[in-house]
Amino acid sequence: MITEALLKGQANRVKTLSILAIENGINPMLILEKGLIPGMDIIGQQFRDNHIFISDVLIASRAMHAGLHVIKPHLSGSDHSLYGKVLIGTVAGDLHDIGKNLVVMLLRGAGFEVIDLGIDVQPEDFAEAVQMHHPDIVAFSAMLTTTLYMMSETIRTLEQQDLRNQVKVIIGGAPATCDFAHVIKADGYADDARSAVDVVKNLVNR
């Protein structure tokens, strides 16, 4: 029932059903794994297949988070390991954020914790945020060819501060390519917001 309500974007119903499930002694992880995540997986696939619009994803995402809000306090510390944490930002010199914002929304809808650093993020700010938040994934976005080099500069900064081996790095944006990702030794590349979620999932599961 939770999955069905999520697919319909019924945030209040998802919240109510999650509360009832908790009150009836259902393991919160079961609610997550059998109710919430399958629903968002279906939404993600429908979006990839162009069967629904981004507005539909947003509505379903809100329903997902209504359920997460209920069950999170009941999850043990070890249960939280299921969630990946993603740090994301548009690199220094670049003020574009539409694509990044879409990735953020889809990742949150898929159940990831996302720290969005915004636009024009300096390499040192990425490094500081890695130290502060301990993410699993760091994602760089760029929409300008002239700012691509800041991705390699940021990776170099992470290396200099002995942080690179603590995180996986993915890149994306119009001028980015899979070949460029290999050149700068990133761990992954996504050519659109839809595939970014799959890349993050694969890297976290790996």
C-alpha cells in the first residue's frame, strides 16, 4: 500500500501508512526496502523511459520523504549505512545549476542524503565539506568548457589533503565526457540526471 501511495504522489497517505506500520511493529527497514525504495525505483524507470515528467518525479519524491521522515528516528545506527551520502556542487567559475539541481532532486528521491554546495564552489570548499560531512560520493558539475579544468583542480586538492581515497568522484555536465573522466581519474561519469542516480548507486554498492 505504501508503494502504491508513493506512486500516486500521496505524501500524507505515505506518512500515515508508515506511522501505522511502525505502530504495528513492522521493522522500519522493511518499510524502506519493501515500500519506499521500490516505489522510487519504479518512478525512476518511468522517468528514464519518458513515461512521466520531472514534475511527477518531484511529487513522488516528496511522498518518499514523508515516509523517510517517519521511519528515520526508528532506524538503528547500522541501518543508516544503507543510505549513501552525496556531496555535490558546480565547480568554481561556473554559475549554472539547473542540471545539478535536477540531479539533487532525483538522488534525494532515490533515498540518498545529499549535501548541495551550490554554484561556483572552490576546490578548497569541496575539500572542507568532505572533511565535515564524510560523503561516499563527491559530484562535480560544469556547464562551461572553460570550467572543466576546475574538476581536475578539485581532485588535485582532495589528493593534496589526503581526502581523495576517502570518496568516489563523479562528474557531469554538458562539456564533460567519459574520456575526460578517465583523464582526470574520476570514478564515474553521468551524461544526464537520470544516469547520475544509477552511477551513484553502482559506486555506493561497489
